[in-house]
Amino acid sequence: MYCNAIILTSGGFGHDFGENGFLKEFVPHIMKFPSTNGHQSTGSGVKLGREIGADLVDMDKVQVHPTGFVDPKNRYAKDKFLAPELLRGVGGILVNEYGDRFCNELGTRDYVTSKIKENCKKQDTDILDQYECFLLMNEEMAIEFGHNFNYYKNVKGFILEHQNFYELAENINIDYTKLENMIKQYNHAYDKKIDKFNKTTFLYKFDVNKKIYSMIITPSIHYTMGGLKINSKTEVIDINRNKIYGLFATGEVTGGVHGSNRLGGNSLAECGVFGRISAYSAVNYIKNYKNSHIKYSSILGTIYVTFFELMIMVLVILKCYKRIGYFDNYDFRNDYLL
């Protein structure tokens, strides 16, 4: 088949666990970590580009998110459901099996992940490298989080409810005195507005006599910063530093955009910014192609991108994100678009 332009938007390789997969090739030391990615995330677009000579960049940069939910019903499942940052953003704290806090819960993803690995027990299983800790929240934090807290608690069954810290200590098998002392230290840090981990944002205090929620979380593969090398027009670059005419890429299929550790929320910004650039670049290439009669062959067919078609694609992407719960932590009171 003949085409004028191709835009690759096929995503990353965060679930490419096969013997010949990218994870084993570039980051074998995290092969046994669970993943928040779907089974479709095998880097198919990156592999396609590589087959025709495209250069790859930052393939060893894979983000391990600190908080993937551990499902009590299937504790050692390879696939994890993402526990969003907002659980910690509204005041949730991380506690290890000894009842100790061990980090600034609002730190970057790589920082929190490293602290969990340093301070929390690795589970005794050959299936996964699963380092578990508890995330604790009180009723005020749950309300602040929003209605989707009940989805994680009642529908998914990830969150357990305890009437007070006495019951919590018994249910998670941690000495109550340890938990009580930890909470006293936390509440003291709340008053001072700083703790020993240099955390300076505290929204709510804890009361050991009031209701408390707990969930088990574990670091999980979440995002791949590596992929196809592109230029400022999102044209794919080959191993000889030349652009591959008619081939464009945007999103997680590309590499080099986020450095070694993507900041939370920036993947959506990337979709919007680089998706628009790719659309304009492809349209301009098609116009020049038609004018100069350059022939270019591909197995993927012809792509014509108009502004209307681009908007439809964006709406479909946003609708899919909302359906899978990506926007669960946002308040769409004026949700006329979705």
C-alpha cells in the first residue's frame, strides 16, 4: 500500500515482559516488578520503527510508580491498578510493616519508590519483586479525595475501613504503641509545618480514636520514557541522524521528551502539544508530497489529518481516559466536553 504520511501513537512498552521484549533487553533488573500498564503496551510502534532503521533513545529510562494498589483478592497479580498521587496529596501517609513513616510522601515518584524499596519488606515470592507498605488516610482525607474514593473502596475492594487505630493495629498486625507514637510525631510535625523528611505540606491531623482507612501499595512499572527519536517537528530520526520522510511519532512511543523521570500529569500535556505538532507536520508533509510527487510506501495506508479529524481523535482519547478512571480525581462540574 502507498501512503503520504504516518503518525505513530501506539504507546510505550510497560508491559513488554516477553523473552524478546524491550524490558528484558534494556532494564532486566525490573522484569519482576508488577505493572500498571495494559497488555497492549508492548512497544509495537517502537519495534516497527526500529525495523526500518529508526533510532531509539532513553530505552533504559522506565518509571516505576511508587503506588500501585495491591488487591487483597489477588495479592501477587502481575497487573496492578494505579493508586493516584492524590491519595497522598490530600494527606495520606506511607507506613512500613513496623509502623514507621520513612519518606516525604509528596516527593517525586523516583524518590518515593526508592524509599519504599529501602524501608519496606520485599514479599516472599518468586513471582514478583513486590515491596509492600501501607497507605493510611482518615475520613477528612477521604472526603477531600472525592467520590472516587468509594469506587476504590467499595467497587474494587482495595481500601479497608477500621473504626480506630486500635482496630487498624490488630487488622494489619502492627503494634498499636508504634502506630500511636508515629501519629503523635506526625501531628507534632503538622503543628510545626515541617517533619524530619522536610515535608512542609500537611492538610489534616490524625486522631487515633477515629475512623481510619488503609490500603496496601507497591511500586509498579508505569511509564517508559524511552522510544523513537524525534525532532522538533516530531519527525522520526534514523540511526544515521537523518529524518525518515513521512514518518511522525508522538506520545509514549517516542523517547527523549521527559528525561529520566516523567513528572505526573505531563503525559497528557505531551499528547496535546506533540499531537498538534504531529498533525501540522503531517499535513504540511502531505501538501509538499503532492506538490513534488515524491513516492513513499508503507503497510499502514494513507493518513489525511484535518483539524476536525484531530479534534475527534482528541475527544475519543479523553473519553477513553475518563472511562478507565484517569480523571477520577478531578471534579468535572462543567463537563460539557466529555
